[in-house]
Amino acid sequence: MPELSRFFGIIIRMYFDEHNPPHIHVEHQGDKAVFAFNGNITRGQLKSRTAIKLVREWIDLHVSELQEDWELAQAGNPIKKINPLD
């Protein structure tokens, strides 16, 4: 599972053989959640409200890059890393 970004102990990944709607897999301190590109959690949970806030902020900053990576992954092409939050 390719890693898109990593920051503040948060790992963000995207699978190549995923189903719609577009989403990312997020892991933080053993918790796992799936986020849609609008920032909603669609599966799982993160206990840290701060981590949720940071992931949503990151998504907002990189939604066009996420969409591009989703399209690359759907076509079976390598995805591009996305800058972490600073």
C-alpha cells in the first residue's frame, strides 16, 4: 500500500485497487480510519481529535493532488508523494 505522506505521527496511504468513492487510509497511534476527499470519516476512527483536524487540514490543502493520485492509481500507475503539513 503506497504511502502518500507522513506527518506528526500520521501515515496516509492510498491503495491501487480501490473502489469508488475516492478516499485515503489514515493511521495514527494504532487507530485506522478511511477519509473521503471531503474530509468525512467513512470507516474506522481516530481517537485523537487533533489528528482528525490535521488530516482534514491536509486534505483541504491537497485535494487536487489527491484526485490526481486517485486517477493514477485507478489506471495502475505509480502515485506521487504529497508534501506533509509543516
